[in-house]
Amino acid sequence: QLPRKVRIVEMGPRDGLQNEKRLVSTDTKVELVRRLEAAGLKAIETTSFVSPKWVPQMGDNTEVLSRVLAAAAPGVAYPVLTPNLKGFEAALAAGATEVAVFGAASESFSRKNINCSIAESLERFRPVTEAARAAGVRVRGYVSCVAGCPYEGEVAPQAVAEVAATLSEMGCYEISLGDTIGTGNPASIARMLDAVMRRVPAERLAGHYHDTYGMAVANIHASLQMGVAVFDASVGGLGGCPYAAGASGNVATEDVVWLLNGLGIDTGIDLDALVDVAAWISAQLEREPASRVARAVLAK
Ligand code: HMG
Ligand code: MG
């Protein structure tokens, strides 16, 4: 039995743009958020409060978030990434009401991405979750490398479950499981979910699947069958991780909406409007939309 409703968390402005070599203007970033709202997205990860030396593309985080929040649409959440207290304080000052901490199930990826071990990262997230609770800010938690690591290869489902459980105990309202390099398939994702669900219930999990090997839609279908009802996706399939060479973007939001429409699952998103957003942002970046659904709809 599949979930009747699915929540999609849009990643385009953050995961989608963070890896762009050429700086995207702040105006374009804000307009992307506005267009996504208009297409019916209710959760839009807007930027990240990370070090601009590490990810220059997100260096305009304060301006992007302040401008987005100054005209926030009713009922829409605008989470932002915060790796540490410094990032959290900057996000709070810009008006954030939802943030996300991001850990990994692989030691090498943790080092490359946030320059510390898994255990150290969890110790850094704790004060963020405490400060967030005091400020009435919701915290989401990510686990990267849930189905494979660019440096270590296979990742044990048990290692994913451990980090997910710790983030959940810290107070993260939802744990987003990142197949950072897209090497997962329905069988390995099911094994991973099985281990995680022994520690964190399906209602508090999200799938964050990159589409490098074209398996993301299949992985979402497998996850739906196990009761997961929240998925992260990026308009036009934009993106890639700066610390995972060769990895492509999140599954395209249009592909997810097409799948869910076919399965009779409600998302509240207007597919045609979403495809127009994919075409618009792809034109801004001077490329074709990566998504099969966007290309097919646009060709009609
Ligand atoms: P570090 O160098 O170890 O940090 O970086 P530090 O605490 O030693 O500080 C060094 C300098 O950075 C200092 O400045 C700090 O003030 C500054 P300096 O004195 O040299 O001028 N600094 C900051 N500046 C702005 N905002 C901050 C901040 N913190 C310190 N928050 C750090 C550690 C975590 C900051 C760094 O490694 C970093 O920014 N990493 C971010 C990497 C990133 O953004 N990766 C992509 C997002 S994760 C992802 O895509 C995966 C996901 O999609 C799920 C999936 O697909 O698996 C979520
Ligand atoms: Mg990602």
C-alpha cells in the first residue's frame, strides 16, 4: 500500500546550484524560488550557510534568504543548510525558521565535505539543535552516502542507521537519507531503509536520491513501498555535490511528479508550471533540462 500523499522538498536553489562553476546572480536565485512557489512547491531549500571559501556559489546566502523571506508565500517552508553554530547564527539573523544539519555515514566523505569526523560533526550539530529549539526553529537532518561513498565504496546500512538515530535523538524532525553519488538501486536502498527503520520510523524519513546512474525514480518507488512519503528533488535535475566528483544532480522534480501522478498520489504541484521552471532555469544556465520528463513535455 503506497502513501496517499507525498511531500516534495525542492533542492534546486541549494543542491541544484551549489556546484555551478559560474556564479549565478542573486536575482536569478530569488526568482527561481518565486517560480517554484508558483508551481506549488511547499518546501524549498533556499541556500546554505556554509563557508564561502568552500562553496563560493552560496556566498550570497544572507541576501538570498532575506529577500526570499521578505515576500514569503503562505504555508511554504524555506530550509537552509547550517553545518555549525556560526552558520546557524547567520541563518537566524537572516530570518530562517527552518535549518538542516548534514552528516555522513562515511568517515572519508565527512572529512572531505565538512572537514571533521562523523563523531565530531555530531558534536557540532548538538549545539545547533539546542540553539534552534530555543529559537523555535525546526531542524532537519541529512545523512550522506547512504548507499555508497565516492572514497570508500560500499557503506554498511548499520552505519547509516546509527547516524540517522543520533540525529533523530538530537531533535531533527525528519532525517533525509542521501544517496549522494546515486549508486543505490531498489535492492540496496531497501536494505538500507530496513536497517534505518529499526531506529527511526518511516514517517520521519525522507529519500534524497541523486540520479547519476538513472536509478533515482526506481529508488523512490521502492521507498514508497516501504512507507517513505517525503522525497527531495531538484527542478530540471540540476546539481551535483562539490565533494563527490562525477555525481549528478538530485532526481528531477518533474520526474518525481510524473511518477506520483501516475501512481495517483497527490503532491499539489502543477507539472506544466514546473516544466516551465525547469526550462527557464536551464536557459539561465545555458543548457537543456537534464530531466526526461521536462524534455518530453517541452517537445509536445
Ligand atoms: P573548517 O575550515 O574546518 O571550519 O570548515 P573552521 O571552523 O575551522 O573555520 C575556518 C574558517 O571558516 C573561519 O574563517 C570560519 O569563520 C569560517 P577564517 O577565520 O578562516 O576567515 N566558517 C564559516 N564561514 C561561514 N559560514 C560558516 C562557517 N563556519 C566556519 N558556517 C565547514 C568547516 C563546515 C565550515 C566547511 O567544511 C564547509 O563550509 N563545508 C560545507 C561543504 C558543503 O557545503 N557541501 C555541500 C553541501 S552537503 C551536500 O550537498 C549533501 C546533501 O545534499 C545530501 C547528499 O546528497 O548526500 C545535503
Ligand atoms: Mg545532495
